[in-house]
Amino acid sequence: MTPDRVGVRGQDSARTLWITGWIAACAIGLGLLVAQLGLFAAVVCAGLLVFGAVLHNPRRGLILLSVLVPLSASTRMPHQLLGITGLNLLNLTLLATLAGLFLLMVFPGIRRPLTLKQLPVPAALLALMVLPMVLAAARGSFSVYLIPDDLRRTGDVSFSDAGGYLRDVLVGPLLSVFAGQLLGLVPRVDGPVSESRAYLYAPLVGVCALAVLFLVNAFASLGSLWAMADQDARNALAAAAGMHPNEVSLMFNCGLAWALFTARGAPLRSRVALWAVGALMSVASLFTFSRGGFVGMLIVLIAYTLEMRRFMWIVAASVILAVGALCLPEAVIERLTTGLAESDLNALSAGRVTQIWPLLLPVIGDHWLLGSGMESILWSPPVTSGALVVTQPHNAYLGLLLDYGVIGAVMILSFHIWCWLDLHRLARRVEGGALGGVDPMWAQLVRATSVMLPVLMVQAITDNRMTPTPSQTLMWLAIGLAFGLRARCRDQAVRA
């Protein structure tokens, strides 16, 4: 037994009295504030409590951040508070998390601290993805004044100067990449253990909330599947989710891959919940009536079936997929076969082949080497002349050439190919015991992430971009977690 030091009990009593006094004073002050300002003050107080909890333990902030990032992709979520642009739940959570990480660096405490120096950022991400984006955004900022005013009046463009342009096309998309890297701190520092499963579940909570929001609003506004499948109802579906149906289908397909693959390594109770999440993602993706989304979902299901690696399981899953395809609602079948029976290329491509791409292809030659800057379609000749009224090329590869030129397009595509190959290598290393007794859910997450990249590449033929977008947030969170595992493997190899 260690004898008590002289004065210890007195010091502890004084410290307890001091802390109790501060708590009482803060409680009285907050009570007076609520009495004066009402509900608004209560919301502020709740926010301050959450802020304090995140400061105390930034791991809570990382979990909250991974829930909010998928939700914030929807324009239906509030992106400003008190009328201040940029003041929203996501940014406040990010600020609190960063502040907590800095405090943890100064006062590490008992647990091994999370430090920003340990961000698992590969050189390939910075050189092949971030660098071209920064250069293209800088180039495009000099052309913002060329954007037609009609696009701003109709709300298709939300910025009017170079600062707003950089905020929307560069800083906003890179925030999801940064959030994924922050999330990757956990598997790198704490390890891929069962206690870290909350970081695997939290992003699915956000995308499930988005799916429920989409389905409820879609049926409330349109009422039937036939109305949702109608081509003229695409704007209504976009309003239901706060994103275009083609874009939100990518997020649902990424959520489907995340849920199905991680369920293979999860305990029974969690496995049932993940299967339910997968079912919700499948229904939500089907009801976007995005043909690119249908193909993306098929890729996920085929990859999951082949991952079973047992002949009987593969046969059973194939039969279930075939029966499910035969039981699809008639409205879905009608949407899938639009333009096939009549061999109508214009109807099949929704006007892309005849009305959009032919006008944009000649523009590539103007700046074929370095491109015209991010979102350059907004000041391209077809748009400024009024011949084209869309604000995106509806083909990610065409958009790459327009914005980044041949050099930037090769760099960005090289990153996706490198990432896909590296994820496959990482999955084999983790399954082979490179990290010791690892929770099998983490190895399956890496497998799921490697499936999300081909899904993006296929759906990019008709929509989206090959650079980060709001609809890719779930994929970038998964990539961040995978990069955290990759960094931990490298750290262990160095220590060995």
C-alpha cells in the first residue's frame, strides 16, 4: 500500500469544490440565457454541450462527422445557420474535431493520441488527384466572369465570384476527402479491433437517413412508381433527395457494397442489421430509376456473389438474383428498356448522344493539353451562346478532358487505377495476417471499397465526375479508412 501524500485529500476537496462551483455558475448562466432567448438558446446550449464532448474526446467527433458527411451531400440538409454561409452542423463538427485533435496533441492523456501528423495520406492522392484539382481550379477562377447570368438567375450556379467558385468546386469536394483521412486516423492509431466497429457503422447511419428521406419525399410528391419512372419526373426525384437521381444512386450503391461485404465478417446480430441496410440501399437505388444506377447495383451484387468463393453459394446467389430480376416492378422494367424496342439512340441516352456530347466534343480541341479549368462547361461556347442549357457534360470522361486536358485526365485516371490495385493488395495482406488478429469486418471493408471504384467508373459514363463530388462522399470515407489500415501495415513493417 502506498501511503497518502500530505495534503492530497485537501487538494482534492478544493479541486472538487472549484469544479462544482464552475458547473453551478455555468448552469445558472445557461438557465438565464434560455429564459431570455427561448428555444434558440436551448439549441445553442445543446450545441455547446456537443462541442465540449467532442473537444474532450475527438473520436466522438469523428463518429459524428462520418454520419453527417453523407447527409450533407443533400441540398435538403441545412447548409447555413443564422443566415451565415458555411456555418452548419458539418463544419462546426469538423471544427470541434480538429480543435479536439490539437488539444489531444498537447494533452495526450492515457490513450495513444490521434495526431494530424499521422493522417494516412498517400503521395499518390496528393500528386495525382489533389494537385490537378488545385491547378484546374486556379485556372478556372479567371473565367468565372464568363458564366452567363441566366445560370445564376435559375439557381444552376450558386457563386458569382472567384472566391465562391473556389469554395464550391474545390474546397467543398475536398472536405469529404479530408474527412475520410481524419477517419483513417482511427484504424492507424487504435488498430482495426472490434471496439472500432462504430466507425464502420456510423457512415451507414447517415446514408440510411438519406435513403429514408429520399423515399418518403419521392412517394409524397409523386405517389406511384409509374410517376417516378417518367422521364419528366426526374426533377421531382432530384428535389426529393436534394441530389440528381443518377448521383444519389451512386451513393446508395456504395452503401450497398459497404453493408453486404462487411456483413460477411460481422457477428450474427450485426449481420442481420447490415443485411437490412443492404435491402434499404437496393430499394432506394431501384427507385431512383437511374439506368446507370441499375448497372452499378448489378456490379455490386455480382462482385459480392463471386466473393463467396464457394460453388454452391454462388449458384444459390445467382438463382436469387435471377428470381429477383423477374420480380422487378413493371415500372422498373419499362425504365430499363426505354428506347431499346424502337432502337431510338436519343431516347436510350436521354439526349446525350445527339444533343449534348456533339456540341461539347469540339470544345476539347481548344485546350486539349491542360484543359479549361474545373466546371469549364459553364463558360464553354455552347453554353454561353445558348445552344446548350445543361451545366454538366453528363459524361465524367468527357468532363475530365474539358476541365483537365489530356495531362490532368491521365493523372486522375491513374490515381483510380492505382487505388483499385492497392486496395486489392491491402485486402490480401490483411486477410493474410499482416495486422495479426484483425477484426474480419475491416478486411471486408477494403473489399467493398475496391468494388466502389468500378461502380463509379461505370456510372461515370452517363453522369458524375472522376473527381470528388457530394455523391461520392461514402466512397471517400471508405477510402480513408482503408488508407488508415494501409498506413498501419506500413508502420508495423517499419517497427519490425
